[in-house]
Amino acid sequence: MTTDADQLKQNICDVGLRLYQRGLVAGSDGNITVRLNEEQVLCTPTMLCKGQMQPEDICLVDMEGNQLAGSRQRTSEVLLHLEVLKARPDVESVIHCHAPHATAFAISGKPVPRAVMPESEFFFGEIPTAPYETPGTAAFARTILPFVERTNVCLLANHGTVTYANSLELAYNYTEILDAYCRILLLGAQLGPPDTLPVEKCKELESMRIDARIAPPALCDSK
């Protein structure tokens, strides 16, 4: 009989495969967490390709990062995920990866431009960058805290991306949308500075963007 935990483990493996196939992670890059209940979280193991995970590889940890079950060692970066989950009770899943186009901004020290495409304004608004700390440490985990309340996406300086949402699927979609947006920005930069959206149009999009704690509706141009 399939339990909720079994299904969530399979979902994590499925999303890991999609991240790997899309080139959003490489080798053993990245990590995924899903809230199992108020006290326990499922997370990916360390040093395993996200495209090769099986449900039995998924680890169980408590909200302090102590491993409770799993034959493999949990990712050291689960501490970052747990800070998000503790700060945002509405969040059910966190994804960290090295999405290449978004990470290009994270290593450059340059902010991701705004007011270029409606999708980014609608889904994200500001895309902040957390300062660098050594991955896997408590200090690293805390770098996201100044931003976690006001956004569902964040760059990690010289490291990668973090996305989080009230479902694993939405957290994954945020990662795809973020990297696609950054890819378009980098391609467009070869042609010159982008045209930006008028201020009043950005305000319209901002008014359409509901609170970041709630899953947004379908993409605004797909209605």
C-alpha cells in the first residue's frame, strides 16, 4: 500500500530527474525538500545525481536537520531549506540548484533586471541575492532569512538558486521560469540594452501578483 511518504519520495525523484534533464543541475548538484508534517521533512541525499535517485534514497530529517531515517546521508544544505520552512509555514517544498543562467547573475554580482518581461514581474517582482557563506554551514542557512518573507525565489551569491512554494511542482516551475528569464536576458544583452515595460504596466502586473504566500494563478498571458 502506498503511503503519503512513499508518494512524496517518488515525487522528489521525478522532479530531480526533470531538473537533471533540463540541465538545471549537474552531477550531484542541488537538493530538494518536501515537508512531511510539522516536525519532519523529506530531503535528497548528498553526493547522488538528481537524475538517478530512487525513493529508497530519500532521507527523513527533523526540523533541526537531525537525520531520522534513510540509508544514505542527507544533504548538508538541508539547513538552508529548514530555515525557509521554519520562517514560512505556508511553504511545503524548497529546491536549490545551480540553474546556469540564473547562477550567471549570482556569480557576477549583478542584479537580475526588472521590468523586462511581464512573466517575471507577475511571478517574482524583485529577485534578491543572498550574500555568500560556505555551503552546508549554519551561517549559510541564515543568509536567506532577510529575503524569505517577501519573495519565493532567491539567488545565492557565487552559488546558485533557491525557489520555494506551497507545492513541489510550483517550486520546480519557479526554478524553470527563473532560469528561462535569465537566459533570455543574457541572449538579449548581445543585441543591446532591453526595452523596459512602462511604469504603469509594471504596476498593473504588481497588482495582479497575489501575496507570495499563496500559489499564483495561471501565467497571465495564458488565459
